[in-house]
Amino acid sequence: MDGIVHPFGKKKHDRVEIDPITCLGCGYCSIFCVMHCIHQREDGLYEIDQEACIGCRSCRVNCYFDAVRVTPPER
């Protein structure tokens, strides 16, 4: 994934997570992910591949249930 060049660039200060309590498994976050790094788990909910995520927030904007959180990375 090191060779990926994207117009938004990698935002190193953001960590994107999907809240499993709020997530209803609709898949809109995955549909609108520009890096295709959101995958459905076996239980029907979604998770984000943090290494591939560039933090563009497209998933957050398109989540109708406010299940996507953008937080600072752990230090």
C-alpha cells in the first residue's frame, strides 16, 4: 500500500472507526469509500482497514446513522 498516490493525501492525524453498536450494516460507508478499504465482516457489520484508509471522511459523510467516527490516532 506504500505506492498508492491519492489526491487527498494520507491524513496521519485521523483514525476512522465504525461503531458496532450504531452500525446497522447498510453498507453505504463501503459503497462510497474511495480507497475500497471498508469490508463487511461475517456478522454483517463493517470494519475499516486502517493501513489503506486515507482519512478522506467520505464514509462518515455518507453514513446516515452516524456510526463512523473520526478520532486522533493512539499515541
